[in-house]
Amino acid sequence: MLVVSFVDRVGSGLWGATAALYFTYAAGLGTAEIGLLLGVSGAVGIAGPPLGGALADRVPLRPLLIVVQLVRAVASLALLTTTDLRLLLAIASLGSLGDRASSVLTKLYATRVAGPDRARYQAINRTAANTGWAVGGLIAAAALTSGSLTVYRWLLIGDALSFVASALITLGCAEPPSATRVVATSCPRAAKPDEGPRETAPRTPPPSPWRDRGYLTFTATEAVLFLDDSVFKIGLPLWAATATDAPHQLVPLLLVLNNVLVVLFQVPMARFGATPHTARATLRPLAGAFLLGGAALAASTTGATWLAVAALVLAATAFTVAEMLHATISWELSVALAPPRAQGAYLGVHGLAQAVQRSIGPLAVTAAIAAGPLGWLGFGAGLAAMCGAQRHLVRDRGDGALSVAPVTVSEH
């Protein structure tokens, strides 16, 4: 599965580094249209995680992953067939649905395989994935030096082929063990011949995440903290190209920097999510990283070209640190706060956070771009405030475990 992650992300690096530029120069869309396209497709993708999580509890996980990868490949190739915004919306929505489902299915696979070592497994998996991103980004950077629109199309084809290759490699992966289920009440002891009819304990249905207001609120805070994804995919490329004097070739190199740093430091940073308690405590330095990233983007419009480049590099570094810290925090807390009997359903709901971010993220970062330097300052401050809100929501019970604070909602 680590090889699958690497191959998948090589293609994503080709496309992720140039998606905003492709829609701008090859498809001829404006900034507002790009924001709408990515926002709407992200909204459709919201259905991916709960759908994928529900299916994973009912069908084998490996063939489900293969189908999802092939759906993503078809959607990527279809983007090449039109520049009509309405058709692009439909195609991108299909791809987003598959992308979000794939994300939660991969997380479930890791959870089932790694067990208590999930933090380190996830860190290694992210390292493999980001190595792929770096390779794809370097290829994209080299390809963009030609200045040809045809290059954008070939990069998109490479993205589609990576999904096909991932599906083929997944055929050789083992099916992970099923999620642990409580079976004591479902298999009562048979009555002895001299005993009368024996009462059997009624089956208790697993808890529903849709009725757990505390977990739903935790998931809502996660949707905001995942905005660093939109910063790298949309915010940095558009801001660097339209508001600073930095050369366009810097854009894919910033994504390469992001992935190189993740490759080098994601595994060591896994210790910050080794336990639920340390994951909660790490929310404070995460807030500081978000503040620094927003301030650096705001400063990138002042001074000479070299100063803009330096500020953008600092911003990319700060948001990468935030990404790594939040990845390990989110991974640990989302599993630790989920009841074991309903782990699949809860992780499927938690997957909504990234899906919702795909919808609100493009709108949030384009709004920050429109507001100028003050917009980025407010963006960083807002993410820092959300870190504090999540730390308050996730309570330390004092016994080494955590819980989410109850959320009261009026019935009237």
C-alpha cells in the first residue's frame, strides 16, 4: 500500500502543482470561476467519505479501492475534453467524489492494518505519499519551462495514468482484517436441557456518529484546520502569480519544498500524536505555525522580487509545519474519540472534514486573496483561533484518555 500511495501522489503532484494554472491558461477560466469550480466539486465530494466508510464495512476493502481509483482516472481524462464550465463542474465533481472516498478508505486500511501503531504507520504512509508529490512537482516544474499549453494537458494525462497504475498495484495487496466487532451479545450460550427458556440479551446497535454532537463539532473544527490543503493547491499558486513579483516557476517548487519537508520530518513528528494527550497539547504550536504562515503571505507583496520569494518560501515552510502537526493530531484524535464498535462509521464522518474543506477552502483562500495582505493576516489568525477552540472542545479526562465536550442543541 505504501507503493500505491507513492504512485498515486506522483500523479497528484503533476496535477496539484499546476491545476490552478491549467484552468487559468488552458481552460481560460477566471479566478472567480476557478473558485466556483473547485468549490462546487468539493461540495459534491463531501458525500465521498461517509459513502466510502459505509461501503467498507459491507464489502471487501481492496476491490473497493480499485474501483475508486479507476473512477478518478476516468474523471481526470474527461477534463481534457471540454472548456465549458458546466461540464467541467460535473467532471470535477465526479473526481472529487472519488478522491475523497479514496482518502477515507486508505485511512481505514491503515487503521485496520496498524492497530496501536497507527500514528507511526500513518507517518510512514504520508512520507511515501509526499515523496511522490515531490517527484511529480519536480517533473511539473521542469515541464513548465517550455511555456507550452500542451504541457498542461500532458501533466493531466500523467495524473490519470497514476490512478490506473495504483489500481493495478492494489490488485497485489492483501485484504486487511475486518474491523473489530463486539460479538458477546450476539452469540448467547445455548440453554442446557434441564434449563428453561433462556433470555438472550438484546443486540445493542453500535453508536451513530450522526447523533454524537460532540464528535460532529470536533469534525467541524477539523474542516477549518484542513484549510492548509487549499493554501497549497490554490492560495499559494494564485497569490504568487497575481499579487507578487515572484517568477511562475517558483509555484511548483514551493510544492516540492512542502513535500520534501514532509518526507524528512513527518515520521519524527509522529511522536506529537503518539497519544491522545500529546496530540491535544500540540494544538498550541499548530496555532503558532498558522499565524506565521499568514503573516509571511501578507509580507510577500512588499519589497523586491527576492523579498517576495523569501516570504513565499517562509510561508510554504510554516504551512508545511502546520500540515505535519495537524496530520498527526487529526489522525490520533479522530481514532481515539471514535467508539471501537463504530470505528468505520465515525472515521467516515470525520472524513467529511477534508471533503467540506475542499468546498469551503477555495472560497476561503480566494476571499483572502481578494482582501489582500490583511486577508492573509486574518486567515492565519482565524486558523489559530480554531486550534484554541478544538483544544477546549477535546477534554482530558485525567485517566490517559480524552473525550469531546458535550454539545447542547435546543430542540425548539
